[in-house]
Amino acid sequence: MLDVATAEFADKGYAGARVDEIAAKTSTTKRMLYYYFGNKEQLYIAVLERAYTGIRTIEQELDVERLDPADAIRQLAGLTFDHHESHPDFVRLVSIENIHHAEHIARSSVLSGLANPALDVLARILARGRAAGVFRDDVDPLDVHMVISAFCVFRTANRHTFNAIFKRDMLDPALRAHYRTMLGDLVLAQLTAR
């Protein structure tokens, strides 16, 4: 049910998605969906919770403690890059939720603390890099997270407009390694600039 609901909300937005359509595609009834999720908004929040939990789970599974701080940053940036590229519905859901001023995320008890472990991982990497004398002392983990997210979301969310204007498909497989390396280079440049 959540797979179909994810595709429907990502494709049509919160306002445009129809619970009847989701029910039909899952061979169930609207009543059954409401039994499990309460209403359309709760179904949408469940979709958002699952989408955000997905990336936060793989961030937590990344073993960066054994890596050199610069390599750890590259691994974390690459993980976000790979995730956003392979989960375009996640990027669309984030965009849709921003259109709604995060009103649904704000109603989720799950999502309110979900980002803290990701920031903790970044904080530990930055602390190790500072201790080793390779990272600046004045860089905030949330700023690093924002830079990584901004690059990865832009690349996926703006693929079509960027291609129409500049004739470059940012998701072209021939450019993938270039962009993945560029992201790591950008973040490390921020962390090491004096």
C-alpha cells in the first residue's frame, strides 16, 4: 500500500493524489486504507515517514568511524548522492512538502527527531577532522548537511528544466562519476578552506 501511495503522492502531489486511485491500484478499498491509516493526511504522513526513515537508516548503517575524516565525508556525500538518484520519489515528496510549508512533517512525531542521528554522524566526522587538523573549526554539521542535500536534490529535482535550458541531463550516466566526485570536492573545499 505504501509503495503505491508513495508513487501516487510523488506523481500528483498531496492535493492531486486520490485515495480511491491508491485503493484501486492496491486492489483494496478506500475504507480499508482509512482503517489502517485513518485518513488521507495520515496516509501521506506515513509515506513521508517511510521516505525519510529510508535515508536516515542507510546513513546510520554507513561505517564512517574507521575512515579518514575526508574519506568519511566523501562516503556520506556519496551515499546521499546515490540515494537521491535512485529515489526520485523522495526528492519529489520533499519538494511537495515544501510547497505545503512542511505542515504534514510538523504533524509527525516520527520525523521531528529523525534527523538528529544524521547530524550526530556528521558532527563526529567533523570533530575527528578538526582534531586531525584537516577541517576548519567553524563549520556547522547542519551547514554541511544542507550543502550535500542541496546538490543532490537540485540534480534530481531540476533535471528536466536544466536540460531544457542548458541541454545537459544531470542524470546522464556518463556524467555520474563526475558529479559524484564534484560533490565530495565541494564539501571538502568548504571544510578545508582557511
